[in-house]
Amino acid sequence: MKIKTDIAVVGGGASGLSAAIAAKTESPSINVVIAERLERVASKILATGGGRCNLGNKNLCERFYHGSIDAMKIIKNTPDAVDFFADMGVLTASDSEGRIYPASYSAATVSNALRLKCASLGVREICGFNADSITGHSEAFEIFSGNDSISCRRLIICAGGYAAPRFGTDGSIIRLFRERGYKIAKITPAAAPLKVDPGVLKGLKGIRVKGSVRAFSDKKLLGEEQGEIQFTDNSLSGICVFNMAHFLAEHDGKLRICLDLLPDMSNEQLMKYLEDIRRSRGDFSLEEFLTGAFVKNLALYIVKRTLKRPLSEKISALSHNDLFLIARNIKCLEFHVQGSSPWQNAQATRGGIHASCINDELGSSLEKGIFFAGEILDTVGDCGGYNLQWAWSSGTAAGRNCARSLKGERR
Ligand SMILES: Cc1cc2nc3c(=O)[nH]c(=O)nc-3n(C[C@H](O)[C@H](O)[C@H](O)COP(=O)(O)OP(=O)(O)OC[C@H]3O[C@@H](n4cnc5c(N)ncnc54)[C@H](O)[C@@H]3O)c2cc1C
């Protein structure tokens, strides 16, 4: 198979579909082809938001994005998720935290709308095309998938990062651009569980608790977030934990997590509560000390980890210092992070093509005719719809600017 087109978009995910739509909308007469290695486009979209697709957030600002690229500069100049999808006939709804979903709460609504829009504009999808090399420069590029090839005048690279490789994203295109001389910002899993010593987690597996997560590097507080914390046999998980994962790259893997398991209580209130329990449950064993505050296994874990004494002892035997130490662990249960979980468990990629290789149009500053969008670029958003908003916005900007760069040029 040998195909010729004006614009080839590599990767048919969220940013690739947006880029193709924007390019065709800007210049309806040009030919746009999406080259996707999987058997269908939009595979990852179907899995987002637990199948409900959290496609954006009403509260968009700089602090939710991390990396060398100024994501908000692009986002401010493109439609927000509500308008972007309204244009495709998709109704949206939002929750109390500003997270935007399709009103159907089905990710299929989103992928379907994008595919219909592409079809109505005449974008051609070529699936099963695994771009394994790119040759050429400025006006004439050729991308290869084994013996098949697509030649084009412009390239938009939307091949994602390394996260969740089951959806076709294994970073192979990033490696290709590293070989072409592009600077690649340090790559680590983001929006991912954090690995901690399994020995320290013993007894916690399967527990979920509402609390606050604080991330520290040495003594410096890096970030804090409240939400549901989940414990596995070797990691801390939950969205509030995911949002701390990007700090690993920034702080050379030295990260300490402190969980506040009763964030709505002050230290004084907690000490008073513990003293009351010592008085009212004094005749019972230590096993019952915290069962009024936490599920049984978590209650036992805190007492065991703090006191390292037989649980058969009576609650009345607890000293003031014992109560103080227990309160301290409830307000700051400490875990030293050993790393982030494997790519299979990550939802996004920290790092990628560095801002120094990209101009304001999301075009390459090293090679004329190449544009980039989505997770392949060095920016990552927090959980809450920020990554998909980036994908729609950067795809729209790259597609539009790419098509504009062709206008007026002779074919
Ligand atoms: C389980 C899960 C849930 C998530 N939930 C949310 C959520 O609710 N809200 C949110 O904002 N974000 C969410 N994300 C993150 C979000 O899905 C991604 O950040 C976003 O999809 C990135 O878009 P993209 O177009 O850059 O890359 P992708 O969507 O990853 O698309 C890249 C495409 O490129 C293709 N490709 C890669 N290499 C090649 C190649 N060599 N040749 C041809 N094609 C290639 C891939 O097959 C893939 O289809 C979630 C991620 C995961 C894994």
C-alpha cells in the first residue's frame, strides 16, 4: 500500500482525531489521513473515566499542568471541552468538582461523535498502520509501516506517550524523535499508583479510606490533595495519590507521602477523642481502640504500627504518650515512595518532546512541516479531565496551524 496525502496524522487517539478535524475544518479541500497502529481509532477514549470519559474540567488553570510546555497558552486559544463537543452534537454534564462528562456518561458517545465528525469531513482512517520510520524533510515526508507507506507534505504526530501500552502507546515514536535530535524531557509514569515497601503495607490491602495526601521531598511540602486513598499489596492508589506521581520526576525519585486519615479533625480534637475512647472503652483490648473511627483492619494497623505491643493489652493501659503517637500516625501516616507503578497501571506520561523543540503553533522548531499534539509533548495534567482537555486543545491547535501552513503553498 502506498498512499499520498497532504497531511498525515500519526495516531488516532484523542489528539489525533481533534487534529484531523481541525485541519479539515480549516481547509476542507486538503486530504487528511489518520494512520493508527491499532485496528480501530479512539481505543483509549473508551476506557477513560472508568468508561464514562471525564472529557474536561470547568476549572482550568496553570497549576493543574506540569512540564515544560505552557499548556494553558494553547488551551486558552481553543474551545473548551463543552463547546468542542457541543459542535459535534454531544451534550455534556458536570459534577460538583467541575469534572465534565458526556451527558450519557458513556465514553462511547465521545468516540462515536469524533469518528462521525471525521467521516463527515472526509478524513481517511488507515488502521493497522504501525508507523515505524519517518523519512524526508520540509515538504516531503514518508512514513513507513513495514512495506506500506504514506507520503505527505505535513505530519502531525499524535502518538501519545508510554502510559497504558495496551492502547497502542509504547513510546516508540518518542524514541524515533529522540534519534532525530529532539530533546526529550525525562519520562516517568504520571497519574499512577505509587509503590511503597510491601512490608509496611501488610494488613492494608483492599482498604479504601477518605483522607488527605501530602507529598514531601525532604521537608518541603510539594502538594496536597483530599480524596479516596486505596491500598494495594505494594502501592498507594486513588486519584489523590495519582496526582502526586508527577513529583517523582521533578524530585529525583525522592518522595515521602503522609496520609491524614481524619483531615476534618484538628490535633486537639483528635487527642480529646482518643482520651474519651480510653475512658469509655478502657476494659476492652487494643483491638477495639480505633474501631469507632476506621474499618477494623485499618484500626488494627494503626495501633500495631504505632505501639508494636500485643493487641491483647487493655485500652486503659495506654499512656498519654501512646495516645500522642497514635494521633500523630493518624494525622501523618508516613510512606517512603519506592517508585511509580509500571506503565500498565499509569494513565498518563510525564515528560516527552521538550518545549525547546516546539514553536507557538505546536510546530517543530527543528524541522519545517512537523507538528505535535497530545501526550507526546512534555506536559501532563492532573486527574479530573485535564489530560483530555489538553488532547482536544493541542490537537485542535496543531491541526489548524498545520492546515494554515499549507494554505497558499503550491502543491
Ligand atoms: C485507563 C485510562 C483512563 C483515563 N481517563 C482519563 C479521563 O477520564 N480524563 C482525562 O482527561 N484523561 C484520562 N486519561 C488520559 C488520557 O486518556 C490521555 O492523556 C489521552 O488519551 C492522550 O491523548 P493522545 O491523543 O495524546 O494519545 P492517545 O489517546 O494515547 O492516542 C495515541 C494513539 O497513537 C497510536 N500510536 C502510537 N504509536 C503509533 C505508531 N507508531 N503508529 C501509529 N499509531 C500509533 C496509539 O495506538 C493511540 O491510538 C486516561 C488514561 C487511561 C489509560
